[in-house]
Amino acid sequence: METMRQFAYVVLLLFSLTQNVFCRPEQDTDRDSETSSGNFYIGVGIGDITGPAADVNMMGYADPSQVSGGIHLKQYSRAYIIADINNSDNRVLFISADNCMGSQIVKLEVLNRLKKLYGNTYTERNLCLSGTHTHSGPGGFQQYVLFDITSLGFVYQNFEAIVEGIVKSVKLAHNNLKVGNILINEGELLDSNINRSPTAYANNPAKEKQKYKYNVDKTMLLLKLLDSDGKDMGMINWFAVHCTSMNNTNKLISSDNKGYASYLFEQKMNDGVRPGQGSFVAAFAQSNEGDVSPNTRGPHCQDTGLPCDVPTSTCNGKSHLCVASGPGRNMMESTEIIGRQQYDKALALYDSAEIQLNGSVSFIQQFVNMSDYTVYFENQTKVKTCKPSMGFSFAAGTTDGPGAFNFTQGSTEGSFFWDAVRDLIHKPSEELVECQKPKPILLPTGEIKKPYDWHPDIVDTQIFKIGNLAIVAVPGEFTTMSGRRLRDAVKSTLIANSWPEDTQVVIAGLSNVYTHYIATFEEYQIQRYEGASTIYGPHTLEAYIQQYKILAEALAKGKSVEPGPSPPFLLNEQISLLPPVIFDRAPWGSKFGDVTIDVRPKYTVNSTVMVSFVTANPRNSPNLEEPFLSIDLKGEDGKWRQVYNDADWCTRFKWDRTHLLRGESQASIYWEIPATVEPGVYRIKHFGYSKHITGSINHFIGTSSMFEVTK
Ligand SMILES: *[C@@H]1O[C@H](CO)[C@@H](O)[C@H](O)[C@H]1NC(C)=O
Ligand SMILES: *[C@@H]1O[C@H](CO)[C@@H](O)[C@H](O)[C@H]1NC(C)=O
Ligand SMILES: *[C@@H]1O[C@H](CO)[C@@H](O)[C@H](O)[C@H]1NC(C)=O
Ligand SMILES: *[C@@H]1O[C@H](CO)[C@@H](O)[C@H](O)[C@H]1NC(C)=O
Ligand SMILES: *[C@@H]1O[C@H](CO)[C@@H](O)[C@H](O)[C@H]1NC(C)=O
Ligand SMILES: *[C@@H]1O[C@H](CO)[C@@H](O)[C@H](O)[C@H]1NC(C)=O
Ligand SMILES: *[C@@H]1O[C@H](CO)[C@@H](O)[C@H](O)[C@H]1NC(C)=O
């Protein structure tokens, strides 16, 4: 989450809100273990979770003007089941979803639906839902008020798309569980990430910083999943970088740099199969990317081109002009470069992976009340976490997506004006002000419960064991140094409890429930965006380190822990203010699917084809799997064959409302013809659904003229 672009707008909405306006596995998998050789049971699956391609505010930048209006890349859920070879009941389910973050209400609802299918095989304890952190996916899928403000509340259509797509990916993984092997590899990926809060990082102890060559992590850790015949099944890797290559002016749904990397990997391994349909599943999962930007050219002032003021990330005192970009000339090119670099590295690590993971599979999970966690130091003193609060610098946003008004990063003092505005919403208690220091409180979210909770108290803490790999699932965005401290703490605890010296620990970021950032105590003092968004106060990281050490020790000793307090399930409380589609209409003298701007008769590769259609609101589409566009090639037999659709990188589906009151809209389809396409005769089709004023939904198809593509 980056910004509070239009705070006034938000205040208004907040004000109205406070006023109450608004088993067992079915397969007997143990049987085949005698005939095949392998160290684990492995299942992989993929499901489409693309949300409404119109009208829904994108989750991440919290910019009310960034509303979905088309598709560049589709969003997917990628599910991996890894089970113990001697007891397939000991299994973990890791899901990497192309969402801004994991969501508690999504996880709980996915579990409700999985329970009907598989009993108690999957529970909150062995399911981890990790978001890739794309900032170009529709929002409104979180159960706490603050997260859904810019999306005008909860968006059921998006929630349903995400939950169903995830369940589908799990079903596939569950049904293709087979004996296999896992190889592990790691390597350094350079030139793909930078630290966006270097002055906060610099406040960490000198001795600690000396241990590291870079101020961000460069390691990619990768798992190669094979069946017992050595056939490729899937890949997961973790690399820390924000999915903010697409900036807050983008309105096309996109899975950003990691989604593009997954697309490239899956297209390579699933030869000739349409995206999202192949059996090989490749996840580029998120890690401790809290202060890590993909915009490698760094921040510059948009008016002068000069570097920004570093401690505050401002130009002439203003945050909104200080924007990071690169390495490409525009955001598409930057997404392509950062995505391709992750893909190239992953492919090299995949091809050269040799070390086999061996050992058992297990997991441990506990809910904790992070608003009320006591940290015990070795010198017998203790400190506590605080109820959630956002600091002033949260509203300044980041250089990946700056905020509005006069908020700047690095604020350790409030202001008379904004304090007064805040007090209209809720005045923080003295206790909270004291606890959160030196953070000046902009929003005392932990103290606002109207119309329902604004922020979570109860969060998941969780570790998966796969052989000597520990996957540490964390409920938020750990900064680089926070992640390093947590990994070290977990690793030394595991080794002290009889895990081998070559134990590997990886952080799975943005997992299960979202709690913003986790900066170190020292970074917190600086109150850059990440510190201002460390919601449980200055000792948040120490609390997590203590908690994960407790989990690691219990995991290593094979002991269980108490489940902890249950999180609320607030589906029935949700308020949704997004108006439905009322009706669609084609302009006089035309009908849905009519071509308004046709293709040219001839194109050469590398040029872009464009065609426009009379269309209807994409939110009417009842079937997520059906594409909005198809690029068809005419075969020698005269039959048309789809070669690309809206999930492909080379296509763009753009939706524009042309007349709100008359319910008129236009679809523009772009195809950048790849140099590799077969020359021949092509056409472009558009599929849509229109809503009649009576509520009935009708399918329509539009078709461009034929055109020739030559080299
Ligand atoms: C977003 O990227 C585009 C280029 O693709 C650029 O023109 C624009 O200034 C950027 N805007 C922000 C706020 O970063
Ligand atoms: C894992 O087990 C295989 C045999 O199944 C063995 O060849 C390999 O060396 C083991 N790997 C490690 C890291 O111990
Ligand atoms: C599975 O059982 C076999 C035979 O008892 C044993 O040798 C092997 O170490 C076990 N593997 C795991 C991962 O527990
Ligand atoms: C979590 O802790 C806060 C702060 O002490 C408290 O107000 C809240 O009731 C607790 N929540 C639960 C579910 O225990
Ligand atoms: C105890 O240890 C903590 C953490 O190292 C430190 O912040 C604190 O100042 C220490 N307190 C005393 C009284 O030494
Ligand atoms: C920010 O703007 C408000 C309202 O215009 C003003 O009262 C306040 O002093 C400003 N704060 C800073 C730090 O400039
Ligand atoms: C198309 O672009 C590729 C990559 O930039 C280039 O190698 C190729 O020569 C171009 N082909 C044509 C016909 O322009």
C-alpha cells in the first residue's frame, strides 16, 4: 500500500463510515510409493483470479483515480501441495496469488469451501496464502475497513473471483498429487531492485550493515519440482522486489513484473498451451520486499529531472513530484525488463539445480494478538506492541507511488491542521500516542471499530518445513533488514534444535493477513513510509522475532502450540458502495460487437494492430475464464485457431466508458505483433456481455476484418 492520494476524499468517507452510514485425502497416495522413487508427494495447480476489468479501484497505491479499465496480464493463483512421503496427511499447501497481498477473509472463505471438498485436510495451519504484491489488481477483497476505503468498500465480485480461482488451483493440485522430488538452488540477481528508503536502512547499526554487501537482498531461492520420472511439474522461487513496475497511472489489470515472469516461464514449459491452462506451474513469490523497489533508475523530480531530497523524498517540499522509474523508458518496458530478469535468473537456477531436498514435511501455525504482545528481553526488561496506527508519513506514500497534500516521508511530528482533521475521525488515546512514539499518529486505526474493525488484531504466524527448508510465512511487508534478522533468528533456533547446518530459511511475504510493514526499531525512528506503516509500534519486529523463535523451537521439537485467539470472519459486516452496472446500450444505429475502428489490411511484425468495438461493461461477464479477446490465425484448412488472448503480454484489452448516462462504452484491442509469429491471415474477436435495463444478460461477439501479417 503506498499512498493516501486524496486525503480529503478519504476523510469524507471515513466520516460517513463512523457515522454508520453505510480428512482425509481421497487418494490413497501411499500406495504408489513402493513402485516409484521420490522423497515427497507433490501436486501443483493454477486458477484464474482476475477481478472485474472495469470500475474497481486497484489495490496498492490507494489512488482513487486508479480504477480498472481493461486487462494487460491476467491474475492467477498458483497452488503447491507438498506432502511427507511416509504420511501424506503431513502436507503443506503454499499458494502464491497475483494479488496485492494475502487476505484473511479470502483465506477463511477458501478454507470453508475446501472443508466441503476435503474435510480437515487443509486448515488455517497448513494453508499459506501469499500475495505477489501487484499494485494493478482490483481491490475490495479485505475484511478491515482501512483497506477497502478507496474501492468504495467491499467488492463481492472480486472476492468471489479470487476465492473461486484459488479453490480451483487447489483442486487441481490435490487431484494430481504424485510422488516426486524437489531440488533446491539459489543465486544472486543483480540490477533488479533498489532500496527506496536508504536513509532509514542507514540508521541500522553499523556492525550489522557491515555484514551485507547490499542494502537490499539479491538472493533468489528456487524449488524445482519433478515427478518420480524426472518430468517437470513446477517451480517456485522467492525474490524480494515490489510489484510496482506498473505505476499508479495504469488502469489495465496486470500481475506486474512477477506475473510477467510467471507467464514467460509457464509459456516456455507448457509448449503451445494457452496461459493458465498448462500443467506446469511457475510461481514468482514475494519475500521481504518492504523497502525494495523495482524502479532501478531511482527517484527523480518529475518537473526538473533532478534527484529528489533524499531524507524526505520531496521536490521543493512536495512528495507528489518525486517519482522513481526505470529501468525502461516507460512502465511497460520496465515491467518487461524486471520480469524478464527474474525469469532468466529463475530459468538458469532451474536448469542448474542439483541439490535434493530430503526429509519430512510439517508445519506450525499460531494466531497471536499483535495489538497486545509482550516482548521479553534477555536483561529481564520487557516491552509491548501497540494497537494499530498509521503515521503521518504513511500519507506521503513512497517514491513508487507518492501521496498528495503536504505529507512528507520522515515526519516525526504531527501538524496542528491534520491533527484537527484526524480528531474529527477519531482522537487517539494518550496511551496509544505514547506507545507509538516517535510515530505521530495520523489514523489510530486500532481504536476505531465502526462500522467494523479498521485493522486486524489477530494475525497468523506460520512456518512450513519441507526437508531442511523452512518457509516463514509473515503477515506483511518485512523490510530488508527486518527480514534478515528474522531469517537469522529462525535459522539459529532451528539449528540449535537439531536441524542441520545447511538449513535454509526463506520468508514468504504478505501471507495470510495483511498488516502493512515491519521495519526495524532503528528504521522506525526515521519514520519513512515503511516505519510510519509499521502499525503495531516500534517493537513490532522484536515481537515477531520472539514469536517465530517460539514456533521454530516447537517445530523442531515436534511439539504443538496452542491455536491462539481466532480471527473474526466479517463477511456479513461488509459494506459495499460500488454501484452495480445498471444497463448497457449500443449507440443509435449500432449493436454490441460492431466494429467502430477497423484494422488495416496489412501489417508487418513488430507493429501494433488496433481495433475498436461497441461494447458493454466487462463486469457483466459471468465467466472469468472466457477471454475478452482472441487473436485468430487462419489455417490452411480454412479453420481459425486462437493464437493469443487477453492473458498474453502482446495483447491489451482497454475498456472506456463513452457515455455514462446512456450506458455506452467502447473496447479497444491492441496487438503488438511479436517478431516470432507465423505470417498469414489473422482476425481479432471481442467477446462481451451486455446488461439490459430489465437485468437480463446477453452474450455478444464482435469480429474485425481479416488482415495479413508479413515479416
Ligand atoms: C508512470 O509511467 C508513465 C510512463 O509509462 C509516465 O509517463 C508517468 O509519468 C508515470 N507516472 C507516475 C506517477 O509515476
Ligand atoms: C537426498 O537423498 C538423496 C537420495 O535419495 C541423496 O542422493 C542426496 O545426497 C540427499 N541430499 C542431501 C542434501 O542430503
Ligand atoms: C520414511 O520411512 C523410511 C522407512 O522407515 C525411512 O527410511 C525414511 O527416512 C522416512 N523418510 C522420511 C522423510 O521420514
Ligand atoms: C487484542 O488486544 C487488544 C489490546 O489489548 C484488545 O483490545 C483486544 O480485545 C484483543 N483482541 C482479542 C481478540 O483478544
Ligand atoms: C534491555 O535490552 C533491550 C534490547 O536489547 C534494550 O533495548 C534495553 O535498553 C535494555 N534495558 C536495560 C535496562 O538494559
Ligand atoms: C500542511 O497544510 C496545512 C493546511 O494547508 C497547514 O496547516 C500545515 O501547516 C501544512 N504543514 C506543513 C508541514 O507544511
Ligand atoms: C522486430 O523486432 C525484433 C526485436 O526488436 C528485431 O530483432 C527484428 O529485427 C524486428 N523485425 C522487423 C521485421 O522489424
